Amino acid sequence: MLTRISIVAALTVVPCALVSSAFGQAPVVDGTLDAIYVPANDLAVQALTTGFGNSTLGLVDVANGSELDGLHAVVNGGVLYLFFGGNLESNFNKMEVFIDCRSGGQNRLPGNNPDVDFNALNRMGDDGSGNGLTFDTCFSADFYLTTTCGGTPVAMYANLAQLLTEGGGIGSYIGTGTPGSVPIDNVKYGVKVAINNSNIAGVDGDGGNASGAGVTTGIEMSIPLILLGYDATTQKNIKICAAINGGGHDYLSNQFLAPLAPMGNLGEPRSVNLSTVEGNQYAVLVVDANEPDCPVVPPACPPDFNGDQLIDGSDLAALLSGWGTAAGDTNGDQTTDGSDLATLLSAWGPCV
Ligand SMILES: [Ca+2]
Ligand SMILES: [Ca+2]
Ligand SMILES: [Ca+2]
Ligand SMILES: [Ca+2]
């Protein structure tokens, strides 16, 4: 079991840790749950029966339903490992994984993301009307990974992409494998993805068991922190939002982790706004328990000319010395006059 302290240690030595195994046995990316994931890193458990079918076959490759039963995550040797208990139906249903691991990113998917997996991101993103899949308020995705499986014999495929604040990042197809036997192993990016579809436990379909607890096979992946753009100077905790989507990235299921409030499949992705769904539809791998869930934005304080978060005599002096010019302007009219003086006096004291 990896303790919180050892997670922090691993993260603070990211560059050299990529070639190190100094932090214990790394998980094997094979679609089965390793002991190192549990129990401290059991991040989310499904609470809804699946609207995308309960798989009953028990085969490692072919599944006749999709469900996300639970999420386990751990950082080891500078690599993020994610294990999702469940099944991915071998009909090209999509597993969508969004990761928030630094400041900035996308709270709502725009329409100018990289074209990966038949333009998956832009199929979910803004079509020009101001819509686009929207996450919870304190989640802004920085990285995307999607995997799928299907065909005869069953093969699996995966793609990844950067999600930059302004869009336009880099994306790539990362290879193929075989569920239950051959993981995707992309050397260029250092990413692995595996599926073991043999789960017949976890949640059922409508009316059955609604707890995903205890599932030990499913979808597993490893992603280097450097590839994620992880930046502990801006955000230490790693947030994950995952969902099952339709074959064209065009119809979201009700299988999210962290789980949705009770509801059926969500459908059209670009119309979904998770901030309007009760609770957070993301899980948090806690590195710093004291880090606020939402980024702290310094309060706007226009008359604070020296940035000390206090409106006082030094700011008044600055305003008066700029009288009649833009130097003491607080309202954007490019001059300093009585209205700016009034603003300053009314804000006297600490910025709030
Ligand atoms: Ca494993
Ligand atoms: Ca972010
Ligand atoms: Ca099940
Ligand atoms: Ca929500």
C-alpha cells in the first residue's frame, strides 16, 4: 500500500522517477486490480445500475455490456496508474477519461481540440452555438484519453490529447491491443492501456444491484506525469472524470465516475452540464489534503496599485500622482479623476 507521504515523495521527484522504481512495486497494466491500488486509493464506487447493459459473458475479450464499477488510482515512479473496475462492451462503446492536473484547462469542451478517434473531442465539444460538454465548476480538464474495443477477433484501440485552455493542443492515436491478453504499449508517450472484460459482478442493469464495490477486473492505464503536464506548483491533487460513451462519442451513458445522481443515460454529450448534476462527477487523488478543491482566485481590487491587498495611503498617493492621466485609473476610462478617488475611498482597507 502506498501511503500519502510516499505519493508526495514520488511526485516531487518526477523527472528522475520516470526511470526509477524506488517507490515499490508498480501496478501491472493488465486489466486486473493490483494490491498497491487498495484500499487507500479507492477513489470512487459506482452507485447506479448501468444503462448500457450488464455484461454476463465472463470472457476476457467479448463483453455484452458496459459499466464503470469503481476507480482506483496511484502514482508510482512518476507515472499515474488508473484502474476502472467494470466492462467496456466490445461494440466500440467508448471509455472517456478526462484528467485535471494543473491550472488552466477546459471546464467546457470547445470546438477546436485536436482531431483524435474520428474527432471525438469536437463531437462532444461546442458546435458553435455555445454548448459543449461541461464539467463540474472546480474541474478543468488538461488531458484526455479514450479507449474502445470491438471487431472479430476483438481488438482494442486508444487515443490521447492535450486539452489546452485555448484549445488547439496535440493529440495522437497510440495503438492497438487485444482485451485480456495484449495491452496497448505506446513507447513514444510511455502510455499503456489494458482491458480485461471478464467481470460479471458489479452493478446490474435496471432494477438490479446498484453498487460497483469489489470489482477487480476492467480497464487499466498508465500515463507519465510529464505527459499529463502535471504541475505541482499550480495544482497538487489529480482529478479524474470518466464516463462510458456511445460508439461515435455521441451518446453518454449513466456510467460516470464519480457517479451521477440517480438518472438514466445522458445522451447528447455537448448538451451535458455536470455542474447542474448533484455532487461532483470527478474523483480526487489527494496529494495535498490542504489544497482547496477550487483554484483560489485573488479578489479583484482595482485601486490596489502596489498589489499588497490593502487600500491605504500609499495607494491614495499613487492615485493623486496620476491625476488627469491613466496612471491612477480604476474604471478603465483612461483618466484619473473624482470617480477613481471615490472608488478608492469606498474600498479603503483590506481587499475583500
Ligand atoms: Ca493490473
Ligand atoms: Ca486544469
Ligand atoms: Ca455487472
Ligand atoms: Ca455535478
